[in-house]
Amino acid sequence: MTLRISVIGTGYLGATHAAAMAEFGFEVLGLDIDPEKIATLTAGRVPMYEPGLSELLLKHVAGHEGSTGRLRFTTSAKEAAEFGDVHFVCVNTPQRKGEFAADMSYVDTAIDELAPHLTRPALVVGKSTVPVGSAARLAERLAALAPVGADAELAWNPEFLREGFAVQDTLRPDRIVVGAQSERAERLLREVYAEPIGAGVPFLVTDYATAELVKAAANSFLATKISFINAMAEVCEAAGADVTLLSTALGHDERIGRKFLNSGLGFGGGCLPKDIRAFMARAGELGADQALTFLREVDSINMRRRSRMVELAREQCGGGFLGRRVAVLGAAFKPDSDDIRDSPALNVAAQIQLQGAQVTVYDPKAVENARKMFPSLAYADSALEAAEGAHVVLHLTEWAEFRALDPAELGAVVAERRLLDGRNVLDADAWRAAGWTYRALGRPS
Ligand code: UDX
């Protein structure tokens, strides 16, 4: 009989995972405490912008014409517990307010709500990013709370998906890492992931702690790589060198590689910043804080990019923001996403506005979310509209749409042709040829 799968938490991770599981051929039930989210998903709509996800949902959500009907949603933990053979925990672990550590309350609650209804053997699989040591603790809690006792088993299977590529990363991940304590758990997860495994995706079985650490280490490495090149950008600026050429030259060394060496405004989002902080906090608890002190520096370099961008904008405005109009292109923390959590672009926009400028923001997908968080910023429906009368234009999220902008067309509506490229991807020569002052972080003026 085919496995039945429940997915607890239907955010970026859970909604995508649930749809992918249906795509793999399983019967799937998604669970969330938010009835509005459940209603949206049941209607076949996605509560966020994620390329390809709504198509995948519509293909499988029950009640839609031509759908496989394999995917349903509920708000009842009891129903999910009774339904599933395998339960994936996909809730978020945000940064605790005023602290570096991760807030584990959603994960803990997910286990506490599910476990008391587990009356037959079940495998609960954690996918959330958690501090190392959580799985061991949760495994005990699960067995203690479940009527089936130790037959309610835990495994840890970290998720590495990138927003904007969530569907493809879930259907065909780079690797599948499973922290498992029994052959049964491993066998069940091999069955769940039979399709990607069959397509050659590496399947690695580890202990709990290693599985948890793979995720923390991977995100720390990526954050370090970005901050490394941004530190080089600071040196380039001081030395009159060009960081984009440096990235290209470094990237030809196969040991280094060109990916994640894009210098600019740095990293943001719901993952990298809070994950490296939670990792430092956890290392401290374990007495290994010294091992990760470099991550403090990684974090500082990253945050410094935002202040530097504000400074550059102030310079371009003639030394002060009062009475100046600033156009900000980009609000999402990265392109192909409407996610504004810890967005460097919005952080810069808000700082500039607080210093007295009139800031108008445009983003292809994230304006609605941005407006909720920063209602006092002005918003436009296009790059051209945002740029009207601007004394400086800031390019802060690298949407393809911004690379395709016509410097002459934009030049016709601004007050002054001054452009700051916070992502180092616009064609400097083309903008300069159209009469713009083009400046970027880490490049000669
Ligand atoms: C990240 C990890 O990539 C993913 O594996 C993990 O599961 C979750 O966190 P995500 O947050 O979706 O994914 O974004 P990612 O593509 O990693 O980009 C993170 C940030 O770094 C963005 O703000 C992006 O603009 C920035 N970035 C990325 C750079 O500044 N330079 C680069 O070269 C690459």
C-alpha cells in the first residue's frame, strides 16, 4: 500500500513539500493552525509568490478539475495523526526576540499536538532548521506523549531549499540527509524519496546531531562566502580595485567556485541571518563558542553593507537627505520572491527615509508585503513611476526586470541621473553612456 504522508506547517517549506510529496505519488494531508492559510491552499492558491508552486498545487489539490486529488489540507492535528504513516514537521524556527537563539516553540507545539493522537506506529520527520541536540530531545518527548510509545519514532531530514527555486529544489535536491536511529526509519525515508534517489540524488544517513549540523554548517558556509566577497569589496573600495572582476577571477579557481561570490548589499531573508545567529547561540551553550566567533564577523560585514549603501546614497544626494527624493528598486530580500523578512533593500529604504528623504519603493512582487511592514514608505507600480523626480535611484534587489531597464527612458523621468547599484549586476557602461553617474559597492567610481 502506498504511504500516506502528513505535512505539519504549510509555509514556504511545508506547502512546497506537501505538493512535492503528492507529485511523487503519495496521498498527502497538509496541516496548519492558520485556517485562512488552509482555505487558500484548499482553493489551490499559494499564500506567497513561489514560481511553479501554484501549478503543482492545482495539479494535486483535491476538488479541482483534472487534479489527482492526492493533496488535501486540514487544521485538525487529530486528523493528520490518524491519516499519516509519515509526518513531516515543516514549521518555522524564527529568531527569538532580543536574542540570537532560535524560537523552538512552533516545533515543540507541533510535536505536542500530534503525539497524543498517534495510536499506531508512525515516523515523525523533522525538516525545520533546529539547534543541534533538538532531535534527541524531541524523540524522547514524542515517545513519552504518544499512546504507541517508542513506536512513534523520530528522524531528522533537514531541508535545503532556496526560495524562488523551492519546487525544483524539493523535487530534485542536491542531496538528501537523514538523521535516523533505526533501519525502519531509514527504509521508510528511502521509500518516500524513491523518486529522487532513483534519479541519482545522493542519500546520506547520519546520526541526529550530524543531520542537524549539516544544515547549520551549510548556511554558515554560504553566509561566510558572501561576507568574504563583501569584505573584499570594502578593500577594493579603499584600494580603487573592482570587486566584480575579482569575483570572476577567483571563481575560475575550481576550489573556490564562482557561485555565491556576488558582492553587493549582502544576505537577508528568513534563513541565513537568523540561522548563523542561532548557530552561534547553540555553540555557546555547548561550550564551543570560540569555534564560531568568526560568524559574528560574517554578520557584521553583512550589516555594514547596508550602512555603506545609506552613506553612498547620502553622498549622491549632496551630503544630506532632507528634501531629496530617493527611488528604491527592490523590496524582496532576493529576486523571484515576495519575501521581505530581513530584506537588505527595505532596511536601506527605511533608514534613508528616517533620515529625511522621500523614499519611493518598487518591487515586482513584494510591494504588498512591504507596505504592511513599512506603511510610511511610498510605493509605486513600476520602476519608472518610482524614479519620477528622484535625485538618486538605488538598485537593491536583483530582479531580471531591473537589468532590462532602459537607461534613457529612466533618465527622462528622474531629477538627476544618479544610480547606485547595490547588487553589482547592471551594465555600468550602458548607464554611463546614457549620462548616468553609476556607483556600486566595491567598484571604482
Ligand atoms: C538559503 C540557502 O541557500 C538554502 O539552502 C537554505 O535552505 C535557506 O537559506 P534563501 O534564503 O532562499 O536560501 O536564499 P539564498 O539564495 O541562499 O540567498 C540568500 C541571500 O544572499 C539573499 O539575500 C541573496 O541576495 C544574497 N546573496 C546570495 C548574495 O548577496 N550574494 C550571492 O552571491 C548569493
